Amino acid sequence: MTDSTSPALSLEFFPPRDIAAQERLVRAAKQMLAIQPRYVSVTFGAGGSTRAGTEETVRTLTNLGCDAAPHLSCIGASREQLRDILNHYREAGVHRVVALRGDLPSGMGGDAGELRYASDLVRFIREETGDWFHIEVAAYPEMHPQAASPTADLDHFVAKVRAGADAAITQYFFNADAYFDFVDRAQARGVAIPIVPGIMPITNYSQLSRFSEMCGAELPRWIRLRLAEFGDDKASIRAFGVDVVTELCQTLLDNGVPGLHFYTLNQSEATLGIWKNLQL
Ligand SMILES: Cc1cc2nc3c(=O)[nH]c(=O)nc-3n(C[C@H](O)[C@H](O)[C@H](O)COP(=O)(O)OP(=O)(O)OC[C@H]3O[C@@H](n4cnc5c(N)ncnc54)[C@H](O)[C@@H]3O)c2cc1C
């Protein structure tokens, strides 16, 4: 069992699209329970998934014995819809949510919803449900791609914390200095909540390039070059990826991070490989 002083590990999943993917998710989740995650989280709306998909996946993971936290984004939603979702989770005994603005699917202009930013959603959750939920928010060590500047982005992060967030999970990064610089700047502004690094295992070069392009995470040149050189050699990509990400996690742990949040992409192999190397 993890004790309260050891770094809290958490795992992120996305709602599977069909029965075969659902079976793969359950298999992967069961294997990853060896990590004894403090909680697992389930994305919302990303990649075209639905509210029902998130709710169902939260139920599945809860039934496996996990403390499962749904992500909730306010973009495109009315207050009434958000209230309904929050009530659903409250009735189901869920005590933790990841509160996000979210992104409108490309080509979908128009209705951005009644709440504009994640800070509005955090405030809304507190107004509606008091202290029922432990609220996690997103943080961007390398700056959110739509922010006007690093300082403006930090201002908006601080606003989310002041609105009532309990903890933050970062966008993934491969440069530990960006994370520590962000934490230093947030703490200098009076932020005292845990800011947990989001960890992206490296398993697929083209997918990682695409994600990084979209979310503004830097894929360092040396990593890019090494991955490109491996071409279709998936085994070498995975082995290299596990080594690189293990080293990143070790640096983070050596410097006292409060936890590690793994973006598992519903696959167990890379996350378990990193975890075993870390000998936690
Ligand atoms: C840990 C994590 C989990 C995620 N899970 C999901 C998911 O499940 N589903 C999904 O669709 N996406 C998810 N995302 C992606 C996220 O939705 C996008 O990055 C989105 O663009 C921003 O969401 P946010 O909650 O950080 O927004 P916000 O904190 O609202 O920030 C969005 C942008 O607006 C700016 N901003 C904030 N407040 C103001 C203000 N008052 N005035 C002007 N500008 C402002 C910020 O600087 C930033 O550039 C996740 C990201 C992370 C890091």
C-alpha cells in the first residue's frame, strides 16, 4: 500500500469506443492495479467520446476497486447540463473530478457554453456542491498554446486555484526544468496545492508528434531524432521510450514531486515498465 509520505501515483484512461477496446481497457487496468494508484481518472469529450462513455468507464474502474475520477469540461455545456452531471456523480459516490475548460472539436464554431474558463467551472462546482468534490485542474509548464504569454497563463492558473482547486495535474513535458520553473513561479504567487507532473510514456512516434503539436508540449530535438531513426522498429521505440521517461520520472522524484500522473492511453506495458524501473 502507498503510505501518505510516498509520491501518489495516478493513472489516466479514456473511454473505449467498442467492446473489444473495453476488454483491452479492463485487462490493462487490472495489470496496472499492481501500481496501487491513489486514483484513476477518465477523460471527457476528448477524441469524440461522450458523457455516457466517461460515466460508464468510471463505473467499470470503480467496480475494479479503483477510486475513479471523471474529467469534466465546461465547453459547449449549459449550467443545467453540468449540474446534472455533478448530481449524477454525487449520487454514484464519486468524490473527485478533474475540472477543465476543454476544447471545441475543430470546425465546430459557435456555442462555447455558459462557462468560459476552467476557473468558472471550479467556482460553479464549489457553489453547487460545496466541499463534496476534490477538484483537480490542469497546469501547463510549457504554457497553454492559446495563452498570450507565460505570465498571463500563470495568472489564469492562479485564478483556478483561488476558485477552489485542491490539486493540479500538468500537461506532459520532457524537460524537467520547465516543470520546476512553473512550480517555483506558482509558489511565489502563493499557490500551495500539489502540482503533479503528467507523464506521457513514449510508444508511438507519429502519435506523440501529433499530440505534442496540438497541446504545445515540446518534444526535444534529440528525442525526435532518435525516434525518427528507429522508423518502424516498435520494440526499439518502446525500449528507448521507457528509458527516457524513467529518467525523467527519477529526476522528478529525486526533487520531491508530490506524485506522478501517467497518461496510460489505456495501455499497460510502458507505464508498468517505467514503474518497475523506478522500483517504487
Ligand atoms: C491533466 C489534463 C487533463 C485533460 N483532460 C481532458 C479531457 O478529459 N477532455 C478534454 O477535452 N481535454 C482535456 N485536456 C485538455 C484541455 O481541455 C485543453 O488543454 C484546453 O484547451 C484547456 O483546458 P483548461 O482546463 O486548462 O482551460 P483554462 O484553464 O480555462 O485555460 C484555457 C486557456 O484560456 C486562458 N484563460 C484562462 N482564464 C482566462 C481568462 N479569465 N481570461 C483570458 N484567458 C484565460 C488560459 O491561459 C489558457 O490559454 C486535459 C489537459 C490536461 C493537462
